[in-house]
Amino acid sequence: MPFWTEIDRGLQDCFYPRDCVVTQEPMEVGVGRYLSPNGAERLERIHDPRCDTCGHPFLGLIEGDLTCPHCFELHPAFHRALCPFQAHGAVRAIIHQVKYYQKPWLIDDLVAAALQDPLLRRHLLGATLVPVPLHPSRELDRGYNQALRLAHALHRAVPATEVAPLLQKSQPTVSQTRLGRQARRRNVLKAFSLKPTAQIHPTKRYVVIDDVLTTGATLHACAQVLRQGGATLVDAAALAHG
Ligand SMILES: [Zn+2]
């Protein structure tokens, strides 16, 4: 994202009232820079009960084992993934703008709203945040990696965290959007590797960071690379599940 684009946006904010990205109404104060309190109310949050492993929400009351059928099958390499939002409605629309309409700054607004949930703050506290990498050609096209931007936004807000871009995507993968569970897993299995300079410390807790968790295949593949590199404590977090 060019520096002048950020400056231009800052100047526009000085002269024109900002509109909430969800309600489209002018706003003065908000949960985030472009997210009003009313807009934040419309983001669909995930509440308990949810899958202990991938954060998938269960509808209604459930007792006993809190593992969803998908995690029984996948055996993810991450211990626990936490996602504050469902990838529906306004959340999905904002992430779409971040990824495909050159508005990476909206990540900061989702992070501000996400961290109103103390569970996410606790999940990240003291962790080394490892963003899911993009293939260099994709990052060049987009101009930024939204997962890296997300990791930095979380790091600024949660004490005792650090950002460590330890992974690289060495093989481009076709878009996951239209693939089924098994195909997604095959698609990403060998796509990620450790950067040659990466150093893994077995005593650190790593949290792999991505914008959306759909089947968990990407976060699983990244967690697996970290474990193969010597990591023993690997969790994951994504803004949205679905
Ligand atoms: Zn699950």
C-alpha cells in the first residue's frame, strides 16, 4: 500500500465526515476509525458453545465433547483456533473490501471490535504471531498481505505479543473459494515452508494468524510447518469463521 494513499486518506478524514463502513452513516466517534458503535453491533460474533479446536460455533446447547465432526477428521496441527466473528454479512463484506478493494486499513476496525471480546485478548497474550504468507506474486498484485497487516494490528493492541513472519508460500495455490474440504487440504499441503532465516524456539507459543478460517486447511498446513521446524506450542486465530 503506497505511503501517499495513507496520507491522502488521512487528509480526507480531516475535511469530510467519515462514514461507518457498516451503516454508511456519518460518524464522529466509533469503535474503530470507520466503525460506529451501531455498526459494531451488526457484526455477528461467535459465542460459546463452540468447537474447542477450530472455534466452529455450535447452535443451541451441547454437552460433553466440544469437538466438531470436521476436527475429528482433520486432526489439526494447531491446538486451538479462536475466531471472534462469523464470516457472514457485514464481516464478510468488510473482509472482501480488505482483500479485493484495496482497503487494508479496515482490518484495524475489525480488530478493534474483535478485541472487545476478552477471550481473544487472552488467547493472544504473550504469543508470537505468525501471519499466513501470500505467494509473492499475489502479494505484489494486492500490494500487501492482509494477514501480516492483521498480525501487526493485533500486536499493537495486545501486550507482550510479537510478530514473526516465519513462513513463506513457495507454491502458488488456486483460489480455495470453490474447493471442497479434501481438495482444499491437498491444495495447501505443500504450499508453505519455513523461511531460510526462520528460527523456532520450542518454548515459545506460536499463533498462526489469518483473516478467515473456512475448513482450517491453511492454518493446519502452516501449523504443521512450524511443528516440523521444532515448535511445540502452536495455536491459531482468524478474524472470522465460515
Ligand atoms: Zn472444529
